[in-house]
Amino acid sequence: MGTGSHGGMANREVDTLYGVIARQAKVRPEQDALIANGAAVSYRALLGRVDALRARLRQVGVHSIAQRVYLAELSKLDLLIGALATVGCGGIAALSASGDRDTIVDCDPTVVFTSNPDKYRAYASGVILTPLADQHSGPSAEIGRATGDTTAPALIMYTSGTTSGTRRGVILTHGILTITTGYMNQVMGLDDTVREYVMSSLEHSFGFARCRAVFHAGGTLIFDEGLLNPARVLLAVSLHKCNAMSSVSTGFAILLRRFDKQLARIGPQIQWCEIGSLPLPVELKSRMLSLMPAARIFMHYGLTEASRSTFLDLRKDKGKLESVGKAAPGVEVRIEDGEVLVRGPNVTPGYWQRPAEWEERFRDGWLYTGDLGRMDENGFVYVQGRKDDVINVGGQKVLPKPVEDALSPLIPHQVLCVLGVPDPEGLLGDVPILAVEGSSAPTVKEIRAFLRDRIPEYAVPKNVVLLESFPRTPNGKIQRRLIRRRLTGNQATDE
């Protein structure tokens, strides 16, 4: 499966995710572990629900890392219970936002745990289990797997396939989960008073990591089901007296652009905040600092393959808001030929069942991220886009992100995306165009005037296209490849 570098971690036991909940259930049994859709679940009750499912999993043969449990199409609460129970059995939990044949075949699970069993009966060879209506259980006489070897796999987390078109299973070991959670909480100063509303989905690295952080600290996790609903978020944060919020950039961008007055009312109670690594315009970061005056606000950069590789403290480093911060504790970041490389204990040991693909990404101890970037003299990293997104305009390389950043003040309240399309005149290879999400956009003439002397002429978008909505991954990433496909037939706004 390929092997990463996790120096000093071999053959050492650490708490498993199950072990963390078991410990908290002993230390603070009646404290709320989470509030799901308004219903509170104590640490004791959460452990009971986990143990009830753990007993069912053991009955069907899940007892070691030789068995995998595929989790798909579940409520957020059932997803967490499924992952915790699987790890408590000693198995590997495979997380997938939308269960599909390819990832199930890739994973070859012993058990599929889902709320939609009919979908998987045709192509899942393992046992299919569904959540029980009454998942409650008393304390288990037999404790689950509370510790695990640092190098042993705990999770398989499937990527969205945004850039490659292939959904790869990223292996996350007990050591990776423990170490990254530890330095996340260290950097942010998280403690057991945290009551965090998590806006993101939990099947992906960002949202699941926020759950781990809160549980490790002994705090309370708050979430609702379904897609992001700003009104519900604001109500829940107020109602449940949340002092922390987290989301990928898309979620905060919506709140800041459309609900800033409402956000201002709850902002003073926020003490901690983490933003995912998707781009967020500098003006929105500045607005967050003013609307949440007491909060420690952090942004990170990372991939599922290397979570939380850098951290930026927005309040401490106000002059570096265009960056994604410095390398996380114990992590090394360098730039080679314009590409961001990462090395450290946060890097996966490989892709599940795809050793050749992993060897292409991991060379000489470094993960080649596929992201373009630069590093300043103080070690701050600036991510400038994906290698695959570079636009070749007659031999000149155009990075979309700097063009998008330059255009952001012209279109402050809308989401935009710069991408390359074939030159209709057949002279330059590709030309940059601007896609805008919404009902209005500037004309090419206005763009040319605004960008004059700001960026090279060859990088100025040649057309503007309006789209009602951008295609996105479940984690909020804009899918440029799908936008290119959509553009056929759309009319440009030129003069």
C-alpha cells in the first residue's frame, strides 16, 4: 500500500477514537458529548450506543484490522457511532460521503453500515447492518479496543476525486489521528469548556477532525443534519450557547456575505474558530476578526493525505492573511519547482490498495501535494492553486487564484472562478475566462479597466459567464472540470 514516514511512532500504543470516548465517559459521564439536531447525548449515553453497535459488529465477525466496516448514507450521529464502534472492535472504518460501487469494491468491506440497505445489496458482498431505532445500551461488561498501535490503520477516508476523477481511499492510522488532534488542540488552545457547532459534513477530513478535537478536549459537539442552513446555524449557536464554530470556507463565506448582521449578534460569544483550507478572501477574514472580537480564529492548509499541514492565527498574524500560515508542529513544508511538498507525522502511509498511485505522490519521504505555492522569508506559505488548473496562454502560465484575488474587490459579494478554455481563435491554446455564481457580473470592459496595471494583459479574462450555481464537492470545493463542461451554450457578458 506504500509507506510514509512516521519517525518515532512505530510500535507505540495510543488511545483509539473509542478509547477517547471511553475515557471521557468515565471522567465526565453526565456531561453532554454532543447535541444532534437539538437532542443531547451524554458521554455515558454515547458510549452505550457505541457499545451496542460494537456488540452487533462483533457478532458478524469484526474483531481486527483484517475487517473493514463501510459507513455510508448515515445521519451524522450514526456515522460517528459507526466509526467509534468499528475502531472499538479493532476494525477499520471506511468513510464515504455518497456510497458508490467503485469505493465499495475498492474497500471490500466485511460490513456495510447504512440507512439505505437496498442500494447496496446488489454489489456489497459483506453483511449489511442498519441503525436501530433504539440504539441505547448500558455500560458494556467488555471494554472495547481502547488503545492501538500508532502504525495500525484506523480509518479509510475516501477523497472526493475533484482533481484526478478517481476516489482514492486514504489510510489514516491511530498515530496520525492522535498526533494531528493533539497539535490542533495545542495550537488553538482548546479545552474542556468548548461547545462547538460544526457546520461541515463529517465524512470528510475537516468535519471529522473537528469532532475528534472536541472529544479529545472533553467538550461538547453540536451539529444538525442536512446541507448548510445559515438560519439554523445561527439559531443553534445562540440556543446552545456555543463558544466555538468551524466550517470549510464556503460556510463562513455565506454567513459573512449574507448574514453578517445576524453573525454580529452571536460573534462576541465565540472563543474559538477554525476555517477549512479552501480559499477565503482577505476582506472576509478581516470581517470575521471584527465580528468575533474575542475569538482565536485559525485557518489551516492540508489534504486528506496530510491533514492540518499548516496553521494561520488570523488575529496574531493580521499582516499575513493572504497566506495559509506556517508548518504545524512536527511538520515540514517546502516548495520545489513551485509545488508544495509536505513531510511529517500527519502524512498518510498510503492509498488503500493503490501502491503505484501512492508512489507517484510520495517520493524520498515527501508528499507531492499537486498544489502550487510559495514561501516567504518568515516561513509563511501561500497556496496559489492546483497544478492541474494552470492556464497555458500562448506559453505564458496563468494561475487562477491570483486573478481571482485581484477581481474579488470588484465582485465582493459573489463567488467567482477563473479557468481556461480553448482559444476560439485557435491562436493561444487556452484563454482565461471568468465564471460568476449568481445573477449579475461585470462586463469584460469593466474587468479590463479594473485590472489594468494589476496583472499582465494575457491573464485578464477574455469572457465572463454567469452560472446559477457552481458544481461543488460535498466538502464545498468548486469543481472546475465540471464548470468547463457546463460552459457550452452559455453566453458571455462582453461589452
